[in-house]
Amino acid sequence: MSRRLLAALVVASCTTAPAAAVEPRSSSGSGSARLIDLSGQTHRQVIVDREPGQYLGHPTTVLLEDGRTILCVYPKGHGRGAVVMKRSADGGRTWSDRLPVPESWATSQEVPTIHRVVDARGVERLIMWSGLYPARLAVSEDAGRSWSELEPAGEWGGIVVMGCLFGQRATPGHYTAMFHDDGRFFGREDRRRSPKIFTLYRTTSVDGGLTWSFPESALARSDVHLCEPGVVRSPDGRHVAVLLRENARRKNSHIMFSSDEGRTWSEPREVPDSLNGDRHTARLGPDGRLFVSFRSVSPRGKTAPFEGDWVGWVGTWDDLVGGRSGQYHLRLMDNHVNADCAYPGVEILPDGTFVATTYGHWTPGESPYIVSVRLGLAELDALGAEP
């Protein structure tokens, strides 16, 4: 059965269609997550940026301390190109024009990532990374109104630097970041091997994100290609998990856990089919459930109901630990070209609204553009309660 036909069985494909849900399951059960298709609910969708004939892709976002200002950065191109920045002052409901940025941002060779950090003295800053070799860093100490130029962070590089970043729970101003490389960009010289080895790197900062240690390998595998880490912290704050893309498409996506703030990790293991995909970005909801946004991609020989689309997952920390399918598997938007979509940013507002932002081929025959989708867990529960 084709992906489109299967999706049609879930929901009628008109833009005014209500969300459709099938196969109700408990979050604590071992069965399949319930499918909910939100792609026809255009009232949830906000266009962040769109330019005819121009590929706009791979955004990440950051929510500022005021709980309503969101910055979004993305390249003009597929995975590389001049970095664009926009600002929303109302929690993602409306967006500014493109903002002025330093000249060096036009030289970015990779997907930009942006993070908010605070040092031990309480100084807040934003840091934006541009990867490959060498990894470069730009800094803002005025909530993104002005920025430094991109400068090398060290004699090292990588792919999607920094894919994820988290603070050390007991040590203010100390952070851990993770990214991956396949041998091409970590050093000055290309050191690809056969068979190809994907290495997951860990680096730390003790000064609120200004300087970073030389990266150390946290994991290196050739049988599976684990990459693009997305971090989530447990509701009690004591543990962290990292969701990993499996780029060889031999197995499901993977997950691993740490109980010592990322210094050591459990052996990675496969996740349920409902979490298969790339560039997982997770946030904890007000009731302790997790929302994860990602691109749905399955291993060779498998096909998910929303294969190649922008999807989400709702479940609990215990679901992650127990390897369960979770409560809901969502289609956020329908992507029309292969699986070229969904390097998402996800923020949660003080009222519990998730604002998920990404790129995709949302209009047939047109270049990809940037869109936000808004949702709340109570809304999903109401939809899930429908027969």
C-alpha cells in the first residue's frame, strides 16, 4: 500500500479537514501509538519565510527569557548558504522581516544551530554555530539584537554543530554539547574510512558558552550510522537521553541514556517505529509528557504511515525508557518531495503551547519554505478521545 493511500485512510486530504485519529492506545501500553493527522488544519500553520524560487531550509529556533520572543535562523540553500535570521515577538504568531546579520554569516557552509546559555554570573547570551571545518561560533549578549562575526571555536569541526546542547544541572554556566562527524570534517584533512565510521562527539563549556573543550568521542560505530543527536532531560532532572538518526537506514533510530550529565552513556538501542526518523527535537510539556518533532524516515524495507513527512510524537519519559510506542504519532504537515523536510526547532510557551518550526516542500511544484505549527497537549487529548 502506498504512503499516500495509507494517509488517505487516516484523513481526507482537503485543507479544511478536521484532524483524524485512529487506533486509540494507552500511553502506558505496549501497542501502537494513535495516529493523528493535523496537516489539514491550516489554522495552526504560520508562514515564517517564503521566497519564490529560493530554497529555504533547516531552521532552528530559540525562545528568549521573556517567554514570548523567538529567534529563528536558517540557510538560504539545502544544508548550506547565507544564514537568515527572523524574530517573533508574540510567541510565533507573527514574524519580522529578515534581520541584519554580520557579513560572515553569508559564508556559512552548514546548517546553523542556535542556543540560549547563561554563565555563572547570570549573564545571558545567545550562541549560534556553523559547522564543517572549522566549527564557527557567533555570540550575542543583547538578546540577538547584535552579534559577533562567526569565529573558529577550535581546530576541529563536524556536521550539524551543535546538534544538541544541555546545561549541567548542578553547575551553573557549565554546558555539554554534542554533534557528529563521519571523518570528513573533524580535522583539517578528510579522513574517511572504509567501512564508514560515524562518531558522536561531546564537548563542554565552563564559561557560559564562550569557549569549548576539544571534542571527545562518546560513540563510534560503523554497523549503524548514528548521528544528529537530539537531547531530552527526564522530568525529575536526574537523567538525559539522546535520540539519534540512523543514517545507514539499516535499523530504526536509536536512543541512549546518561545518569551523570553526559559523561558516560548507555549502549544505544533501537526505538519503536513511531519514533523512526531524523533530527529529533524534544520538549517537556506542563503535565510531564514529551513532544518530539522530527522527519519520518524508516529503515529500508519499512514504511511508516506518514513516511517522508513532518511528524511529531507524544509520550512519556517512561515510554522512552521502556521502549514503548507512546501515546500519539502525529503528521504535522504533508511534505511533497521525498523526505526533504523537518529539521525542526521546538519551543514551549508559558501557557503550554508548543511552537514547532521547520522547512519543507509544502506546496507542490514550489521551493521549500519555513512554517510554524502550534499545538497543545489538551487539544490532542480531545482529538484522541473522539471515536
